[in-house]
Amino acid sequence: MLVVATKSRMTPITAVAALLLSCVRAGGQDVPPPPKPTDDGPNLEVTMKFIEDKLRSIGRLNYIGYIHDNEPPVSRWLDLNSDTITVSRSGTALTLRYSNGRTASGTLQGDFTMAVGFTADCCVGTISEDGSHIDWSNGTTWTSVQPGSTNGRDWQIRFSTEVTDVRASVTDCRIDYHWRENKGNEVTHDKDSRVLLKDVRAVVVKTRDLELKEADSKAGHPEWTSRVDPPVFVVSLSGPDSVFYLYDESLANRMAKALVHGVELCGGGSKDPF
């Protein structure tokens, strides 16, 4: 039976407890916090059922990515001899490098005009407004070879993604599914995948615009900016490095919340103390 103190009277048991507490404080030791309540939100079965149902409801997503190159419209070109020339810029200074290693120097004189010293009196090049070719003052023409480019600085990519065959296992804390993604006419993913919630370290919601920007920057193109239409939101899981794409931002946030809760119930999450 718990004995409590009333007013100024103190029982022997509470006196001993008070003495022990004063000794702990005098020794500079911290009192451990109370244990976390065990009943904190939905149980694992309810959580996994929600995740499974919402993933199954997503269906196929179709959207277009619009990419803009913020560098001037100079990059890679093909001359009349089918040689590839790469044009790089530092300020207004241009360096032209042929595929055989030969180089030439020039100056950018405006957004669409360049002067290059191929010979003593040649040449001035004018880039077309759509960025598809350069007309040189000696009568020759180069054409743009930038992959997927429509005008040298802007291009678009059609994407399609779909998650099917979703199965969430309470016993194994696991989500199995089939993932298919098309980029243009190329099938980039078509495979069975799984997420072990105990391996998930973090769950983040971001826009597909930002995800493309991050990928392009890592690939060496921080000058590219992307926009997708219609807007798409990404639920990204680090650890297993899995992503789920959704049109609905609200649903993406609810999915992320449920996944975080499932990860906690399965013993996952970041082990980094900082």
C-alpha cells in the first residue's frame, strides 16, 4: 500500500523515501524519465492496413517534366563533317573543343552571337532563336545535338509511374509491391520491391520538382531547373531508398505520418544521436 504524507506528519516509509531522494540529488544524479506510454496511436495492424489501402488507391500517374537550362544556349554541336564540338563558357570567354581534341577560342557577344578565331578572319556565328543551329559567317551551319532539346535551353520528358500488387505484412513489418516507371519511351523500372520498416531511417515528403533538381545537381547539372505538370508529391524513404509518387499533397503527408508511425512500431528510425 502506498503511504502518502499529509500536512506536517510523515510516516516512516515516506521519511525514508525523502532521505533517499535527497541523497540522489546531493550526488548530482538525474532521475530517469517515466517510461513512454505503450498505447500511443493506432496499433501496427491498423497502421499497415491504412498504408496498404492508400498505396493501392494511387493508381497510375502521368505527368510531364519541363526542364530549363539556365546556361546560355551553347553546349554541343555537330558541324558539316559530323564532328561533335563542345562549347564551354567562363564569363564571356568561350572554349570550343572538337571530338579529336582540337580546340578554338572565342567570345560570346550576346545571347545569340559568338566570335570564334578558327582562322585569322573567321568567323562570327549566330545562334538561332530556337537554339537548334548556328549559322556561321563563312556560310556553314552547325546543328544542336543536346539530347531531348527542343530549342537548346528547354526540353520536356514524359513520365509514367505505377505501384501495383501491394501487400503489407504485420508479422514481418514489410511492404511488398511492384514498381513500374517510364521515362519517355524507356522503361526505367519494372520490378518487384519491398520495404522493411525496421530498416527505414527517415520519411520525407517533397515535390517532384525538388527531387528532379536534386538529381540533376548530383549528376553535374546544377544549372538545370525542373517543373512537373500536373504537380506530383514524393514520399521518400531513406534506408531502403524507396519512393512513392502521389498527386494529392494531403494524402502524401498522411501516408508519411502513417509510415513514420509504422517505422516506430517496428523498431526502425534513425539511430544517430544528433
